[in-house]
Amino acid sequence: MVKPIKFEEANKNLLKPSSMADEECSSLWVYSDGEQCISCWKLGWKERIAALLFGKVWLSVLSGSTQPPVWIDSCKTVFERQSDEKED
């Protein structure tokens, strides 16, 4: 099962709509900078194997009339760490 997870950079918790049951939706921890919200999802073993075999990830946005701009990545982190630069 693919599940949203809380991650180190998360700074906001989006609550599920009151019109939806717990089985349909849950709260979602995100990082928000006012221009974008980034969430992190963990794949179970079945989903990991399916992604490896089929090379596809599907995205569904429960909006109905339009799809906002979105992006998907598969990496350890999307947050770049700035290295400490030493002055010479």
C-alpha cells in the first residue's frame, strides 16, 4: 500500500475534508513555501516490485474538473542540502 508519511522538512498538516470518511482520505503532512506543497509517500513491497517491473507511477488528483500542475519524482530527497562553504 502507498502511504503518505511525515518527513523532516514537513511544516504543515493538511487535514482531510470533513465530507470524506477515514477510509477515503487521511491528513497529509507537507512542506509548503507558499508556492508549492511537497508530500512524501512510501511504497509497500508490492508497489515497489510493480514500479520496478512496469516502470509506471499513476497520479490521481481528486478535483474532477481540472488538474493543477504537479510533479512526481523517485529519489531519497527532493530537498537539496547546502554544504558548508569554508572561506579561504
